[in-house]
Amino acid sequence: MMLEKKVSVIIPIYNSEKTIKYCINSVQKQTFKDIEIIIVNDGSTDNSLNIVNEIALDDSRITIINKKNGGVSSARNSGINYATGKYLFFLDSDDHIDSDLLCAIYKVGITNNADLVCCNLVEQNNTKFMKFDQLSCHIIAKSTEEIGKCIYNMYLGSSCGKLFKAEIIKNNNILFKEIMSIGEDMEFVHQYLCHVGIVAGVPEVNYYIENINPTSLSKRYAHNMKATLETYSDTLKRVFKYYPEYEIAYYSKHMDIELEKCILFVNNLFLQGTPYRWKEKINEIKSYLIEDKHVNAFYYVATGKGPKNKLNQIYFYIFRTKKPAIIGFLFYFKEKLRKIIWMRGKKNVHC
């Protein structure tokens, strides 16, 4: 019988030959040693598998799972099914962590019997398009009200940089939804939040997001986007019922969910790998916005749920024109700008 480890670190990889060694080394250097490192190779076609096989020769804590390409959700679910740890920790293949991160968050988790422990997320290079709110102090939240007030600053859009109790995940059959093309992290974390009693935050250790892999799902066209956005919306609304204070915090920095869904849908049409030509993109925008709940979203906005920053204000007023071509041009140029910024950020790749 396999002995239970204290923490299972799950790393899905797909064509990560430029970053995976640095990523794994950051786990191997942890001051906390009672871990297993589960690397799930999701059908890589580059040299990733050879690299991890070589690393694993000198570290018995590493297990490599090979599977056909099925996406990051499928890869993480394979890792969950194999894991023996009391806690699970997800790490993306182009990211890395502080050497004392696992020690710090495990200690807080065990001491407080916490169901979820979060650390800081730091985006390293100049490809960043978002700013993560940083934890300013230690957090131990034990009531629904306390949890609702604190979880917004723990960046729930990512499953990474967090310690999850394996027992809660497995007893409640919480898995990453493989039908979702994007946003699967957010949906997983919010599912999990419906089953927690104690949440903790550890501000002095960092999870570093490199954001340098051009094949990342966040930069590629996602199929099944309509279904994904409906799942995203339903899950968020369900968690708002559990934690009303979280809804207040969420809308202090976000627009109405229906507005955000429109923006995400159109943005997806212009990402790498899109199957649509220009005219087809415009027709997709037109057909999506013609639905009542979408076209009306930009005219009947509840108090406190409007744009919160300059970029969202631009989106808001462009969508209100109801002109698909103008909307399309905005997202076309936005994606061009993102690619230019990404190319400049490639200098920071770890080899």
C-alpha cells in the first residue's frame, strides 16, 4: 500500500521544454520534503517528456503519467486520481515557487485545520495584462461572513498557488470540467469553496506566473465558449449565495457577469487558433449580441455593476454601439498589442 504524503504537487505539461526544468527544480528545492511530484504529460510533441524522464532518474518523489492530449483539465484530473497526499497543490509548467512556499502554507493549513490555504500570485515579466491583488496580512477565516470578505483577494481565477484538502475534493467528486475550454480553474475553485469551513492566506511566500508559453490556453482560441461562459456564470452566482460578502467585493472591481460574458466571447474569436475569418467573426459577434440578455446588458446595468476601469469603459461604450465591425476592430487591435508585448517579454524565459 502506498504511504500517504503530506502534499501532492500536480504539474500538467504540454510542449513545455523551455520552462519545465526550472519549474520542477523549484519544487525539488523546497525546504518541505514530504511531497510527491506528479507530472502529467498531456501528449507533448516536443522534448518535454525526455527532460522530465531525465530529472526523474535522480528523484524518487517524481511520478510521470503519460496520456493522450486531452487538455489541462484532463491532465489535472489524472493527477488528482493518482495523488496520495493529504493536500493537493497545482503548479503550471511555465511557473515556479519560492523555496519555502510549501512549508509555509502546509504549516498554516495543519495548525488551523484549514481547508484552503492561499499564497501570493506574482506575475513576473512584462507580458502581464492583469494585476493581482496581494495579500497584505495573514488571514484565518472561520465563518461564512469572514470567508466571503477575504476570498476575493486570493485570486480565485486560478487553482494554482493554493493548498486544497484532497479529502474534500475526492469526497465531493470535485474535478476540473473537461468540457470547458477556458475558465476551468475558476469553476474548480468555486466548486471547492462550497465545501470549505476554514480559509487561510499566507502573504510572505510567492507563486510566480511567468506567462511566457505561447501555447497556453489563455492565449488560444477556446471551443465551446458559449457553454463555458454559461457554466462560469452559473457557478459564480451559486457561490454568491454562499458568500454574499464575496459578491459585494467582486462587484467592487468587476462589471455585471452578463457584460463580462460578452467581452470574453468576442475576445475569444480573435485569439490564436481561431477557425473564423473576418466576416465570420463579425457574424458570430452579431448573432451572440442579438440575444436579449446580451444586447440589453449594456443598457440596463444595475447600480454598482458598471465599468470599473478605463479598459472596461472602452468595452462598455463600444458594445453599446451595437456595431459588430467596430467591436471586432477593437478586439483585433487589442490582440495585436498583446502579441507585441508578449514578444518583448520572451527575454525573460528560463532555460
